[in-house]
Amino acid sequence: MEAFMLSSRQLRRPAGNICRSCSRRLKLRATRSYSSTSTASTSTSQPDIYDVVCVGGGPAGLSLLAALKANPTTAGLRVALVEAQDLRKLRSWQPPPDRFSNRCSSLTPSSAKFLDRIGAWAHVDRARVQPYHEMQVWDGVSDARIEFDWALDQDAGRAPAGRKIAYMIENLNLTAGLLRRIDELGGVTSFEGAKVEDITFGGETDALDLREWPVVQLAGGKQLAARLLVGADGANSPVRTFAGIDSKGWDYERHGVVATLELEGHGWGGGDDSKIAYQRFLPTGPVAMLPMPGNYSTLVWSTTPANAALLKSLPAKDLVALVNAAFRLSPVDLQFMHTMSSGQEDEVSWRLQHTPVSAPQATPQPVIGVQDGTVASFPLKFRHADTYIGERVALVGDAAHTTHPLAGQGLNQGQGDVEALAGTIEYAVAHGQDLGARMSLEPYLARRYAANHVLMGVVDKLHKLYSVESGPLVPLRSLGLSAVNALAPVKGFFMRQAAGSGGKLF
Amino acid sequence: MPPRNGSRSLASSARLLRRPSPAQNTRIAATSLNKSFSTSTTRASPPPTSQPTDAAFTTVSPDEVSHFNALASSWWDPQGPSRILHLMNPLRHDFIRSCRASVLDDPPPPSTGLKYLDVGCGGGIFAESAARLPSTASVTAIDPSPEVLSVAKAHARRDPALAEKLSYANTSIEQLPLPQTPQETFDVVSVFEVIEHVSYPAEFLDRCTPFVKPGGWLVLSTIARTWTSWLTTNIMAEDVLRIVPRGTHDWRKYINEEEMRRHFLQKRTGWAEPRCMGVIYIPGFGWKEVSGSEKFGNYFFAVRRVAES
């Protein structure tokens, strides 16, 4: 990390909106005023002034910094990253090729295109990224099914190159790549392992009035005054709390169980250039198996907290059996097996003999193992902030919205936010606007809020639609799924939306 | 189109204008032109004491100053009466950039270290933004209204990036000392939404002229004097939609683009390469460049000072 700090200092470009001599002068003046107005404890440190202070070094925050530094118009801005974790581990992230992290995301081609444009895609370990070309989605209650396959899309002229629906990528692979890109670009002052103690407003001197500027107070006394404070600090965003922006929503009473699975083979397509993603809607929530390179897959199983606790407690062989059952057995059989505290393996193999077999590629290849230490769970929530902007504040990613993982859109929404915010900042800089002023940030809000809202609404309604076990909704939703499945152009439309290559609807 | 408070006489004359017959319209326009713009050059009826040497002469209208003084506090409120001015500001930079890029000088004019003089800067919307651009060396911004200027100065203190590049002066163009050397002239002299508020536009522009560097630009924006602009800027914007404070505009002071062109290219010398861009404000959407709209609404206009040979 020391080496990084040094190189970033060397590479820092001459200041953009704030020249160094002003910030030095400000310090002198600030010293005077602080000593007269505040207690001795704060008089020892004065805020450093930045154009953009980004709190949070996850995929959204790092993408924003890379996007700003990769663009000639915004490269001169003084920017700082504040991240609670020590990023040294991420910089040296190099796991063995047959081990995969359990936190993976589905990255749409449009997110990948954005990452490529900011120069980060080249820094991602591509051997650990798995594109998929087909999706199998079906209703666990009625078995109505929809197959998404680019080969079926008649409007092929608009399909993205390579006909990928999306890329499965470990979150760590993405953030490590972004960090490498940021280090390569230089010019980002990075505060790592830094705890945000408080966010306050600045003070006033004869020459300067920073009473509307957020000042991030770090443990140890460092203070960062921000022309624009970006909250990329996750669902419990301290920046959002500071800005007084409310976030509304509900908890799904569901947990997402994740694990890295080992399959019998390399997928039904026989190799890495023809992989299928599977998702089955069960009354307790959707279970998804998403392909990783080789014979690996990642599991995302949304289920009740009690079921999640059971899945986490089972020995590997019984968990494997339950996962296989989740894609094959009836919801009633599955429910029964969740009541067993052990012995699922024998129970599943007995019941599978009595379950009608569909075409082999209709269900994922059988799971044969789970990687040690990869079984984990997290509660699922729906949250949407009332707004993404305030005076000198912008929220991106999970700080702005948290959604159900069933459509795999969470990370892509964050990338969409970042692309829009970076574009808004670029326009402000090119036209001499104060990039932190709420008015300058309005285009960001306009571009993202409604789009996210629609997408999150659709995802939420899908979850609710498929949690119904019986009654008139079941045949209706099955009819809907089957009808869509029969209509190639409609499916093409959905696939382009999923791939982020469709019109600007979402 | 910055806001102006209705003094009694202006408000009543504005009321007279509410339902003009076309004939009346033409007459009023002609009268106003005689008083202010065109005749100052023909000398048919020269405005009182128009000699540039007269220290007491001013193109500043006292009514206008008091109007803007009253609006000063809301100048920087993004939801306030000046919102559509804030929205227009980025287009000013686009226009200046396109003017500067449109000439094929050899060698090309420098693209950094530019000096701006912003005349009638108001709360400093344009002046601040010009000072933030990396290509700008300095911005001098002047306005005759003391209240407005103190708002501008107070607002500039909120941004540490401005201190070194932006300086304000509470003065009219007449009181501003003339440049003594070419180094004291400006690459861009901007007169945004001002000309429709001054008493003698031709004299006013003459006063601006010595500040323009040879090869530099005089850039202005205003509103064409047409039926459409009377309807949109006086009736719709001020009375119906209330997006501009009442009494801000006196339609009779509006100047058409071809009058502007004629003034610089035929009645004055030393100007060339006129540029124009018509813009339209669409509520809920913002400002949009619309080719040809300079004939009936808001427009930007620029002329280049001929380089001395």
C-alpha cells in the first residue's frame, strides 16, 4: 500500500478545479478560524479539499473513480477514495484457478462495455469470467418454462457480438481489476482501512465559506472537504444518512444462500463457449445455478430464514442432494426434505427414481460437491432511496437501491448509476458548473431514478408472483410464461433487456 | 433574461402592451428603436450627452438596477426565479466554444489562458462558470447593482476554485477604466441577457468595444422583438407560467438579430464574422438550440473584433 500511495502522489496530475496553492492557503486560513472557534482537539487538523470524495471501494465506487480518471475532461479533478477495508488483500488477490468466491454477479454486456470503455475490463482476470449463452427459467409449481437462447432470437441483427446473455464474474475479480486500473491511471488519493467517524459541514473564514461542503472526518483526525461527496457505501450508507435522504422498502423475510458448486461435467454444451444459466421459481423463492468456468457453478438460493439455516448446517453430501432436488423434485417433496435434519442424500436419490425425467439440458448437470467454506447467506431486502442527490451529495449502487437478486441486476444497476454520474460530472466540468451543486447533479437523477424504479418494481413483482403456490395466479403466470416462450420476438426483447442492449426502457 | 422588478412606469407601459394591435406594435417598436438603438448611429435624434467623454453619461437604467436589487437574494436558488438562467448557462459556453472553433486562423488562437470580461454579471452565474474552466486565465465581472454584486461575491466565497481567477467590480461599463495596453483587453467580452435592459444599446455596445482584444469576441444574448417573443417572454413566462418574475422584460427594448447584425457590420467598423444561435426554452425539458429560432425568440449573437494589421 505504501508503494501505491507513493506512486499515486507522483502521478497526481496538476489540480483540476482546486489548485494546490489554494488548498494550501485554505489550510492556513482555516487554522486561524478553527483555533478561534473550536476546541483544541480539532484545531490540529484542517480539511483537505477535494472535488470528489467517494466513500466506499466496492464495484460502484471503484468504477466511478476509474471512469473519472480515464476521461480527459475529468482526469484533472482532485479525487479521494475512503474505504474501510484494507485493500492490500484485494491488490494481491490471486486465488487458485479451481477455487471460486461465493459472491458472484451477472454482468450484462452493456456493463462490460462500460468497463471496457474506462479501461478496466482488460484488468479483469478473464480466465475466471464465464459468459453464458442461454437461460432456462421455469415455474416450480406448474413446470411452465421459458428458454432464452440467442439462436432463437429472430431479430439477430441487434444481438450483441458473441451472443452472450451475460458474464458471470466474481465480485472480487471485478473490484481487483478496477483497483489495478485505478492504480495504473494514478491520481486518486486513497484512504484505505479508514474509518469514517463522522460527516459534518465545513466552516467559514474571511475568504471561504464551506458551510455547505461536507467534511468527512476519518479516525485519526484526517478531514476531507468534498465539493461532491459520493455515497458508494452500501445499503446502510452513512453518506445517505448524513444527507438526510430516507430509504424506503421492506424485508422479504428471505435469505439468499450462496455456494460454489462442483458439477459432474462442464455443462450440457460440453465447454465454456456454450453455457446455460438455470433459475427455477419455487414458492419459497427462486433458486438459481449460474455457470462458472470449467465444471463449476455458483448457487443463489432465495429461501426462508429457517430453510437457509438448515442448508448452512447440513453436511456437504446432504446439501448437494438438496440442491439437486431443488431443480428436479416437486415443491411438496422439497418442503418435506427441509424438515429432515439429516439423511437428505438417500431421500433424494430414492425420490428421483420416481420423478419423471425431462430433456437433460432442462435441468443443470448434477452437482457432485461444494467448495469448503463457500456456503453463506444474507438477508434479502428491497430498498429505494427517496432521491439519489442532495446539495454536494450523490448516491450510487446499493446506497441508492437494494433489490432482490432474482434478475441479477443489482450490480448492473450500480454500473448504470456510475456511468450516468460520471457523464453528469463530465458535462458539469466541461461547462464550468460546480459539479457538486444539486442543479449540476439533476441530470444524473433524471437518467437513473425512473429507470431503476421500473426495473426494481418488475423484479419485486416477479418475486411476489412466484411465491404463490396455488389459486388462479398459478395457471395465469404459467400461461404468461408459456406464451412468452412461444413468441420469439417478445423473448428477443426480454433478452436484449437482460443483456442491457435493448432500447432505453430500463 | 434576468428578472427585473416592475417600476410603476414600466409596469403601466407593459400593461399597455398587453393587447397591441399590429399597427400599434410597429409604432411602439419604431419609437423605441428611434430612442435607443438604430438612431444613435444615424444621429437623427441623438440620445442626450452620448459623447463617450462625458463622465456622467450612463446606459444603466435606474429602474432596472432597483429591479435586480430586489431579486438579488434569490439569484442562486436553483428552484427560484433565476432557474431558467441557470439552465441556459451551459449553452453560453457551447456557443462561445463554437464561435472560437469556427475561425481558421493561422496560427490558431490560443485555447488556454483566456481572459473574460462579463458585463452585467448579475449574481455571477456565467462569471463563476467561466472562471472554473481550465482554459480560463481570468474573469473580470461587473454589474451596476450593488445588492446583486454582493450576492455574487458572497456566493463566490463558497468555491475555493474561484478566488484566484474571478474578480468582481461594482461598476457600469462607462466607469470601468479603459484598457491602456493590448494586454489589458479581453479574449471574450460577454453581455448576456443585458442589452434588453439598458437604456441606449448602441452606446452601450460602443462602450464595450475597446475592451475586446483584436481577434477576440463580443458575445451577447437577448430576445428578438416579435409577436412570439411578446407572447412567450411577457405573457407566458411572466404572467401565466410565472417562471420569470413579473416586470422583468420590457418588450420594446428587445432587439432583433438582423438589427444586431446591421449595427455591427454596417454602422460600425472593425467587426467581422457574425455568429448566431437561436434557442428555445421548453418547460420540463430545458433549453434547446433550434436553428432559425433567432428570428422569433431568444438568441445568442457574437461578432469578432478584426485583428489590427
